[in-house]
Amino acid sequence: MTMTPTMVAILSILGVILAAILYWIGIYNSFIGLKNSIADAWSNIDTELKRRYDLIPNLVSVVKGYAAHEKDTFEQVAKLRQQCVTSQGAVSQQANDEKLLVDGLKKLFAVAEAYPNLKADQHFLSLQKELVNTENRIQAARRFYNGNVRDYETLRLTFPSAILATKYGFDKREYFNVESAVRDVPSVA
């Protein structure tokens, strides 16, 4: 059986329609995959933040033993920690809370700088080292999360996937930007 020009035209149109449908499905699946990657990356951040929250009371306790008169700083850090632990809002709100906590931790470490015996205390150094490791993991998880958000947002805002994003409610995602509370464990000479 030979194909007539009409049959060729119909098959060509059906092929184009099928390709468009497959492309549409591919974009949709990309959105779903990126949404899942973002959720997984956020879970990693959340785990590391909780690890940080668990270290803070011990750190405050050790510093408090050397600098009991810095009560306001300790209370502020404890309050900020609790605020972060209970924060379940948008990424931007959690980032705001974390920035406040990071500032409080920096004040706590500034207090520690004034006490040479504290800076040489093995328990303090151990906690500080653990906090540095946790901060490094938070920053790695943050970069992974933000990379997934970047990919998602690029897909969401480019044509023709922007049409599908609007149609199926793939909303804007926020980056999580928080600096580290502590950079390095100082060496004690």
C-alpha cells in the first residue's frame, strides 16, 4: 500500500502532536523531580539545623561557667534558639530566624574570646569544633538546596515550561541564605 500525500500529512501532524505531548510530559516530570529534590535538600538542612540547636545549650553552659555576668547574652541565645526550633514558616522566615541566631552565637563567641581559660578548655574546644563541623554541613546542604531551587526557578521561568508552571501551580521557591555562625576552631598555643 502506498501512502498518499493526505496520509503523509495526517501522520506528520500526529507525529508533531505526539512529540508535543511527550515534551509536555517531560517538562511536568522535571518539575516533579525538582520539587522532590528541593524537599529532600530542605530535609538535609533541617537535620543539620537541629544538630546545631542541640549543641547550643552545651556551648552556652560551658561559657556560662566562665562568664556568669554575661547573662543577657546567654538568655538571648537561648531565646533565639527556641525561636528557630519552633520556626515552621516560609524559607525566608526561617532564614531570618537563623540569621538572628547566628548573630547571637557570634556574640557568644565574642564573650568567649575575653576568657583565655575558656578558649583553652577542652570541652569548649570540642563543642566549638563540633559546631564548626555542623556549620560546614549546613552550608553544604544550603548550597545543594539553593542549587535545586535555582534549577527549578530556571525551568519555571523559561518558555515554554513557564506555561505549564502557571497552569499546574508550580509556585516560586525561595533561596535559603544564612551565613555560618563560626568559621574555624582557633588554635590554642
